[in-house]
Amino acid sequence: MGAGREVQISLDCVRDKNIMQLKKLNIALFPVRYNDKYYADALASGEFTKLAYYSDICVGAIACRIEKKEGGGVCVYIMTLGVLAPYRGLGVGSKLLNHVMELSSKQNVSKIYLHVQTNNDEAMSFYKKFGFEVTETIHNYYTNITPPDCYVLTKLFDHSPKK
């Protein structure tokens, strides 16, 4: 990088024409293979699923699923959030997560939640910085990876009128 050159992190929507970028990232980042439903949910979530570019190189992504709750509420499930190892610590993951949290706040989403493997300390500390809390432990959640247990991390949004 040239001295004093500001590197830009930009976000782009996932569409049919660039969904392969998300597929390639997922293969590189995660020990699980995602099915067609995952990619359909990612596309259907619109602004809630983004690719991240660092100096025009696709280095990360967040993929969410929008879930309608009984009574009309909406929550966001983060299916995946990942950044390629050489680009971690540069603010890419934070930019992706902040984007989804700001969008959730504007759109009256009641909560964002996700599953994290119990041994993934890096992810745990990352999400806790953003106010996520462990709300549940699920044993044998994963079938093909060890450990098979996960934590459910949740961030609630209070949309009641401020007094």
C-alpha cells in the first residue's frame, strides 16, 4: 500500500450476478457447505446480505435471513459473517455488522441473533464488543464439526418511544 493512501472498505448487495463471490468466500471461510436454501435466503434478505471489498478485492461477507415472528415482529438471523484471514483486524467485519445493526434499528427489527461454535473465542469476543449476549447453549447443534455445540448470541433492540 502506498504511504498515506486511505484504503476504502466498500459494501455491495449480493445479487444473482455476484452470488458466486459469496459461495467462494463461504468455501474458504467455513467448515460447512451451504445449500440452495441458504443462498435463496441470502438473496431474499436484500440489504441485509452484503459483500465487503477491500481495495476492490472481495474479502468478506455477511449473509442474513429475515424471520417474521408471531404478532408481526421481525428478527434478523445472521447465517454467516466472515472475513478472509489476511484482512481481519482492518474493520471489515465491524463494517458489515454495523451495517446490519443500523439497518435493523431503522427497520424496527426486534432482535438479531446467530449461532457460534463454543470454541470460537475470536467470534465470541467480536460479537460481545457489539453488545451481543449469550442467551442459550445448544448441544450437538453441528453434525459434522467438532465441537458440535454452539452458543446462541442475541442482540435485542428496544423500539419503544423514548421519554
